[in-house]
Amino acid sequence: MSLLVICDHDRGKLAEASLEALAFGRSLATSAGLDMEAVVVGEGAESAAVDLAAHGASTVHVASHELLTDFGPEAWGETVTQLVRSSGAEVVLACGTDRGNEVVAHVAARLDQPFVANCRSVEPDAGDWTITRVQWGGSLLEDVSLTAEVVLVTVAHHAVEPSVAAAPAAGVVAAFRPDLDASLAHTVVADRVVLTRGVTLSTAPVVVGGGRGVGSAEAFGPLEELAGLLGGVVGCSRAVTNNGWRPHSDQVGQTGTRIAPDIYIASGISGAIQHWVGAMAAKNILAINTDSEANMVARAGHAVIGDLHQVIPAIIEEIRRRRG
Amino acid sequence: MRILVCVKRVPAPGARINVTADGMAVDSAHLGFTTSPHEECAVEEAVRLVGEHGGEVTVMTLGPAAAEEQLRYAASVGAHRFVLVPIQEVDWDPQRTAAALAGAIGDVESADGAFDLILFGNESADAGGFQVGVRVAYALGRPVVNGIKGVDIADGVASARREVDGGFEVYNLPMPAVLGVKEGINLPRYPTMKGRLASKKAEVVVDERSVEVGGQARVRLHRPVETVSETVILGTGPEAAPAVVDLLEELGLLT
Ligand SMILES: Cc1cc2nc3c(=O)[nH]c(=O)nc-3n(C[C@H](O)[C@H](O)[C@H](O)COP(=O)(O)OP(=O)(O)OC[C@H]3O[C@@H](n4cnc5c(N)ncnc54)[C@H](O)[C@@H]3O)c2cc1C
């Protein structure tokens, strides 16, 4: 009996998210008494096989087909479905990225089986399964019991650290050629547009955030300036995007971007739970707020109580003074 | 063009999410409710598309009777027809939800023909199951792509953009098609006074479905353990600036 991990790679280099899924898969395979296998799809997949062995895959299914040269959620979902049918996998696992959740949803629809997304823990339990998964983008946990013929789950992204197996597994490569209907071409990527940008919100070392307290689009000027001085970018709350002061691509939170800077300077932001889940991975948080009782102040490591329209210009001035 | 949007009513918590004593639901006693953000944008997108190409927007929700509030909100921002699939429970599991919605969509389509486009939110704000739209599309035999942040319609094809790191992917789906959209695809309008008045008269069709439960059952909801440490107050007002810059220096961010 086997557990199948769906792995994503870029020309043979395994995605960080897939390494998380493999680490999660190894411990689940051990507790459930299953053999861990992996499936890779797309060009260059074979070269991922050595790495997959190091991460504990006994068999590496390499799926190839004309319709699999670029990503297509339906073609990928159909491929994994056929592989599950032919290999008899009992558990199918992927990392809960946009792609991972989408592909497993397709497998679930095709197999008519439940799919539990973004799990933190999955334990076999007397024929059923006991699972803890995240809701509200991570603000709330849900314990569920699962009854299924094939267990389809994703592991919440960043819930486990990637790690290699204590001893490498065999990693036997097995070619898999799915039978795909030509109509699945309808949802294969038709084109790619690259928007080259420098530091992005998700990777910036410093994020200067502004909320409703900033008051207008123009008033973000000093925040831009401070971010510029620190080599960072500006982020914002949903109240700001809803007012049209900043584009949605600047939004931090559950329905925006998750950030992980060295410092997040959150000014004029109350710290609603949906904002907080996007900001909590920051290594340091400095809240600037007129309200000392604001949730952002309570959760931040450091805070300044005061009007951001005075505090931020004063910080800029002080940085300039010290730099001479 | 006929577009269907499936939306979910969700509570709108503030600083923290509290759970009911039995652990089965978010304690919404002191909370307002809203349309899950991705779906609010889906409604806006549908209204804009029919504004451009002509046609009509239908909005459907599976939820408690009170979810009529979210259908009326959709009416106030320009949607035309409304279907409520009522449930007594707090939430239905994803398989059950998808089966009920597919059935209810079948009812509307057998009377009026297939929708050209069906929009879902990428995932609901509360349960976040990431699957209902895909299941419904599969049941209806239609192409579907998630994570969509832009749509153009021409010659029977929905050209959809999905944001990926540093750019986007383009998918061309022949219609009828299904899309899972994300917040940021547009900036939803606010209802006008006229829209609000019209929404009061909107007719809501109720389509009760009886569907078996799926394999995933809620046991309880609980808050993740949080380590809240003491906040260091660096000062009050602009006088705090030197202390802030000291901190930035300490973190090595001032080089
Ligand atoms: C399902 C769902 C998903 C959501 N997703 C997100 C999301 O992804 N991201 C997000 O941000 N929100 C999200 N929200 C919205 C969230 O609940 C809050 O409404 C929002 O984050 C509030 O933004 P804010 O803090 O800027 O505004 P407010 O809550 O209005 O807070 C403004 C703060 O500014 C302070 N202030 C005012 N003036 C000044 C001044 N001059 N100087 C200093 N401080 C000042 C006030 O004391 C207050 O603390 C979501 C909501 C829901 C229901």
C-alpha cells in the first residue's frame, strides 16, 4: 500500500513547497505503515528523481504526455487520478499551494472522494483519519474526521520544515503515460507574461505598512520615502485597497500577500485577524498607532504611540541625520 | 451573456475569532456578516462583463436563510437574479456543498439554458476548502481554472489571467466555462442608494436540495496557540524617532 506525493519542480529542481510535502509524507507514511512514492509531471521531471530518493520516495513516477509540457490543472488532475487508479495509492498528498490545492481538488472530483485542504496533522484512526486543518487562512484550526477510500490531503504551506530522509530510498523511476483527452488542452497555460520587478512585497526585507489611519493616497508619500531609505516596499491593509488608495498588490493579509520581512512597520493599522495572518511571519513588528489599545500594538514586539503623520517624518529625519 | 456567481456568507470577525461553546462554529453573536471577499469581487466582475457585453447576472448561495442578505447586497451592486439553496446546519462539507450547487445550477439551466460563465471565489474566507468550484465544473463537464485575477471575453472564449511569482499565466477557456477568482481582480463598487432600494424588491428563488453528507466531518474548531509577548513601547509621538532608529540600527537595517 502506498502514499503518493505530488511534486512540483522547475526543470528538475524540486520546489520548496514539495520538500515540505515530502517531509510531511514521510512521517505520515511511517505512522500509517505505507510506502512513500512520488509523482512528477512536466519537462525535466526525470532529473528530480535523485533528489526524490534522498527525500524518501521509493518509486518516482515520471508522467509525460504532450499535454503535460506546461501546467494545466485539469490535465495534471486527470494524470494523477489515472496514476492513483493504476498504482492503488491509498493516500495522495501535495503541498497546499495554489497549484497543489487545485490539482488535488481535480483528483477529488474525478475519484468522487473527499479532499481535506491545508492540513497541519493527519493521523490514521481505527480505519478513519483524524485531521487538523487550517481555516481563515491560518487564524483558526478545525479538527475533522475523515472517512474515505482514498485519502486526499494537502499540507498547509510552511507548516513543516523540509528535511531529507535519514537514509535515501530506492527512488526507482517508473515512466507513466496517461491517456488524456485532447479537450484538456483548454486549461493548459496558453501564454506567460513576465512582469520583472525588483523587491516584491513577499520577499522585501523591510515593509512599511499603512492602514486607514494614513487617510489618503497622497499621505502614503512619507511611507514610500521611509521604505525607500530602508530598501523596502510599502504594504497596506484592506481598508486602504477598498478606498482605492493603493493597488491590491500592496495588500497584506488573508486575501492579500503574506510577508516575512526583517521588520514590518505597521502604521495606522488596527491589526484585524485577517491582516495579522499575513503579517505574523515578520521577524520584528513595530506598530505606530494613536490607540495604545489597538490589537496591532498588543501583538507587536515594539510600538510607538502617536500620530503616524508626525512619527514617520521624524523617523525619516533621524535616519537622514545619522547618515549625515 | 449569462453569468452565474456562487457566493458564501461569512462572519466578519475583528481582532480575534471566537468559537461557540460546542466548538462547531465561529461565535457570531456580536459579529456582522459579509460576502466572502473573493466572491464579492466575482460579483463585481460579472456585473462589469455584462455591462460590457450585455446579458444578465445570477447570484446563488448555499447558506442559512439569513444569507438572503448577501443576495440582496449583490442586487444592490447590479446583479439581476437570485437563488438561495437553504441549509439548516452551520456549514455543509465541500462534497455536499458542490453536489447541492451542481443540482441547483442544473435546475436553472434546464429552464433557461447553460450559463456562459460560472464564477466562484478561489476559496471561501472561513472554511477555505479550495474545491467547490472545481467539483461543480467537473460535475457539469466544463473547463475550470482557479486563482484568476483578470478576465477578457471575446469570440466565445474566456481569456483568464492567473497571478504567479513575478508575472502571470494566461488560460483560454472555451465557454461555457468556470473560473475561481481572487480578490484584486477589480475594486468592487459600493451600492448606490438606487441600488439599495431596488435590492429590497429583488425576488429570491429558494431551491431546497437534499444531498448526502460527504466524507469530511467537523469535530471542533479551536484557536491556534499563540505566544504573545510583552510589547516594548519605544515612546510617544515624534520624540520616539531616535529609539526607533536605534532599533533599526540594531537590526542592521541602516547600512
Ligand atoms: C474575510 C475577510 C478577509 C479579509 N482580508 C484582509 C486582508 O487580507 N488584509 C487586511 O488588511 N484586511 C483584511 N480584511 C479586513 C480586516 O478585517 C480589517 O477590516 C482591515 O484590516 C482594517 O484595516 P485598518 O487596520 O487599516 O483599518 P482600521 O481597522 O479602521 O484601523 C485603523 C487604525 O489606524 C489607527 N489610526 C488612525 N489614525 C491614525 C494616525 N493618524 N496615526 C496612527 N494611527 C492612526 C487607529 O487607531 C486604528 O487602529 C478582511 C476581512 C474579512 C471579513
